Amino acid sequence: MIDAKDKELILKEKEQIIKKSGILEIFTDNSKMQDVGGLANLKKYLDDKSQIFNKLSEARKFGIDIPKGILIVSMPGCGKSLCRCWW
């Protein structure tokens, strides 16, 4: 199982590959959920699902549906990119 330490290593390696390519630039954003206005339904959904991820082993015992990912689609400029850091 991948833990927080593994996730950090994977993200660092991914960043190095992207930097070496010279095609894209990495920009780190430390926004919090409360920094973005609106998106109340998305914020509630992510907050609810975070309860599951924080207690994943218990959730599996109870047969709770564990999300595999989320696709956020909307008009440009509404805060979708900022949402990636809340999870």
C-alpha cells in the first residue's frame, strides 16, 4: 500500500522528469479549501470522502465504496486546479 512518504517520493520524481523535459513548468500552490470561494458541493464531497480515506481499513471492513478518483469538469477559471491540493 502506498503511504504519504511514498506519495511524496513519487511526486518529487515526477517533478524532476517534468523539469528535465523542459516542456512544462511545475508550480506549487499551497491553497487551502477555504481560500477558494464557492464550490460548496465539491467541498462537502471531498470533506466526506476524506473521512473514508483517513480510516481506510475501517471503511473496507464495512464495505464502504472507496472512490478511485474524481473528474472535475467546468468552465475555465472557477477553481478546479486549486481543488487538486485538498485531497
